[in-house]
Amino acid sequence: MRKFSSIRRLVIPALLSACAFVTQPALAQAATGASFVETFDTLDKTFWYISDGWANGAHQNCTWSKGQVRVEGGMLTLGLEAQQTADRAYVCGEIQTRQRYGYGTYEVRMKAGTGSGTNSAFFTYIGPTDKQPHDEIDFEVLGKNTNQVQLNQYVSSKGGNEKLVAVEGGADKGFHDYAFVWENDRLRYFVDGRMVHEVTDPSKIPSNPQKIFASLWASDTSKEWLGSFSYSGPITMQVDRIAFTALGETCRFPDSIVCTLD
């Protein structure tokens, strides 16, 4: 189950031309990335970009640091710990794809970090830094209550689509599978193989190809949303697998939600 990195690089691209006749709905999104399964046997820096040396805004109390991103034993670990930078007292970890991806199925198997005031996130995003409108699709485990995950999406910077869904056993107590299936007229969210939310309103479904992110960060100011931040030692978020399957293609690994979809 650990050796899908080579599949990402070799087998999946070879299958794309054979599957072209069933992937027509995705053609409206030009120049998007191919299907992949990443199991973090290594961290391919030509594929993944490590955020380093900045923060997303004043609300974030940590600076992105490459030192908080490590891969070992088939596992990606993102960290958050006390370390003074120019303007923040903590450092934290994030990776993002270099390529953008369009309609299809996005999947992660992860264990969230523990601690009020933190955010363990798997999401897709594109925005002004890429000279595009702000579109986004989110799974976020909010540190104030790790027994649930928040779903959300943004369309041209408009959000307000939050929905909280229970995670049995706790998102920070073990690994759980999160997935969303993004189509031009429908968006479905899944937790541990079960569909938990469906969006069919076109005004609430993003349309622009996006990059894929995994991140762990914290805030001193977003208390109502994340809870009050109180640091008692290093925090980690672990990611076992990230996968993307283009719309119309078959499942790429046995536990993929694509294997069970109609």
C-alpha cells in the first residue's frame, strides 16, 4: 500500500490518452494536472512546493517554515512549534502542488493536530497571487473541537458555505479519510467513505482549476472560529496519502472513494 509514488509518475499519465473519451467534461478546464496518488515515500520538490518564509495574514501567528515539513516512513508530517521569526513567535508547515487541478475527486488520509486555536487543513485554492479569482474547497479541523471537520467553499472570494460534520472517534485521535468530488454542476463531500454534504447550487460551486494544499497553522486572534490558542509544546498533523482522480477515470487505489461511486 506504500508504493504508489511510481504509479503517479509512470502509469497514470500513460492511461490518460486511453481514457480521453470519458474525460470530456473536464476539458473545459484547460491545462490541468493529471491524476496522481502520493504516499510520501519521498517528497518530490518538482511536484510539491514547500511554503517557507511568510504567513497568510495578520490572523496567523506562525510563519511557514520548510523546517516544519518532513517525510519519513511513508508519512508526511507538518509541524507547529515555538520559534521566533522576524514578526511571529511560532513556525508551521504547509505544502502545495505546483500544478493546478480541475474537476475530479480529491482525497486525503490524515490525522489532525491537537490543540485549541489550530487549523489542520486539506483544501484546494487559487487566487490573486496566481492572477485568478479566489476559488477554494475546504476540509478544516478546527482545534477547539476535533470531533468534527468544517466543510466550506469559496467562489470568487464569496464564502459563507460552512458546514460542520462529525468525525467519529476524533479527527486528531486517528487517521480518517476525507474526499470531495468536484463536478461543474455538483460538489460532494465524504468523510470515511460516507457522503456528508452535497452542493448543487451553481453559484456555490467553484469553476477555476486550483492547487492542492495541506497545512497546519494557528491563530491568536480567531478565537471564535478556532478557539483560544494556548501553546504547551510542538503540534503535528500527519498525512498518509493525497490523491487526485480526474473526472471520468477509474479508481487508482483500493480505498479510493472513486471505487464506490456510481
